Amino acid sequence: MQQISDNPASAIREIFGRDKALIGMIHCPAFPGAPRYRGADMNTIYDACMRDAEALIQGGMHGLMIENHGDVPFSKPEDIGYETAAFMSVVTDRIARAIGVPLGINVLANAPIPAFAIALAGGAKFIRVNQWANAYIANEGFIEGRAAEAMRYRSALRAEHIKVFADSHVKHGSHAIVADRSIAELTRDLAFFDADGVIATGQRTGAAATIEEIEEIAAATHLPLLVGSGVDKTNVVEILERTSGVIVASSLKAGGVWWNPVDIERVRAFRAAAEPALGA
């Protein structure tokens, strides 16, 4: 494998202090301004996020990712209101102060600039970006990679310590416009545009990436690879044997449904299942 970036392959160890990490997802309820917001008091929303954070960490996860998943249907980056960054910054700060584990930020859809601002304001260590380089047709329409403007914004903030985890062949969309380029080439583009880690996904939230695709992406990059959808207690060991971590959401929720609260017993069962593949 030809290395095309001088970014080190150590982002997971730098952030989590270990070589393999279990990251639990906090799907924030709908914020004011989103179609599904129904007038809930802000403390009610913040408390729901905090309860999920506590259950995930008490159940054995190593870190958390905070995401505005309740804001469906998601806006394109240029249409996301300032209020989203404001509310997510408060959530992040409260969780960081109360729990003190590594945090990541994902602003949907594909909005690394507010994600960097939230991460810096709230003390998060990394962001996730679904389309970092190239372009695809997502549920929201045509989505372009935002690496160039996002990295300049990060530099302007002097926030180079905040890492970027970028999806390869991301879920919820069609990649026909780049179909003449292999998944391996698309993955190498992420490193070329200075991502610090790569994420593999299935076709949609809760759908697992295939082992074949995980191995294809892993073979194309020197960066740490995570799987960001469809991970549960039945497949976590097989996935961790090939990757540096997992981002887990739906399978840890009551009934296995993404909009339900985190079920701590599901988290504990997941952690127990993952243990043989975690190492030190």
C-alpha cells in the first residue's frame, strides 16, 4: 500500500489512550428550528442527552459521539441554522464536564465547519464528516466534500488538535457519480485531504458494512479504520479484529431503535461481547 499522506496512524491511541475504541452515539432529540421539535424545554433535551451519555459510559463504552440526528430531515450545510451549533455546544460542554471521556461531533448533514466550532467550544476531540472528499447524491441531494474550506476554518480557529474521522463510501446515498473510481481510491483521497481516520458504513443507519468492504477499505489506508453503522454484539468481535474501533448507536437503544433511549443492559452485553477483541 502506497502511503499518500504524512498524517500519523495514531489518532485512536492519541484520543482514547488505547488501540481499539468503543464509541457510543448520542442521538440528540430534535432541537428548536427542526421540523420534529415540539416545544420541549431545553433542559429536557439536555437531560435526555446526559442520561444516554451516562448509560453508555457506565455500560463500558470508551467515548461518545454527539449528533443532531433528531433534526431529520437534515439540511444541507449552507442551510443549517446557527441555533444548531449553539444547542450542540451546550450539550457537548455539559457532557464533557460531567463525564470526562473523549467526545466527537457529527453535524448532519455533512457540516464540518459548525462541527469544528462545537468541538472547540465544548471540548470534543474529533469530528465525523460523512463526505470529506469527492461528492455523492445523498438523501439531502447533491453533497460535495468540504475538506478544503473545513481545514482552513480549523486553522483559523487554531484547532489543529481536533481530529477528523471521515466516511468512505458513506451510507444514505448513491455514489454513481464517482463509480469510475474504486472504493480503494476514494479511501485514499481521504488521507490525501488530511483526514485522521476512516469510517466504513452500511447502506443506512443500523445496517452493517460487509466484511469484504471493511477489508477493502482497510487495505487502502494507513489510517485507523472504524465501522460506523450496524455494529452489534453478534458481529463486534469480527469487526474489531479488522479495525481500530466502532461507533455504535441503534443496537444499544431500547428495542434496537435509534430514537429510543440507551438501554444500559444492552450496552453491558455489547461490552462483554466485544471484550475478547479489545486487547489492552
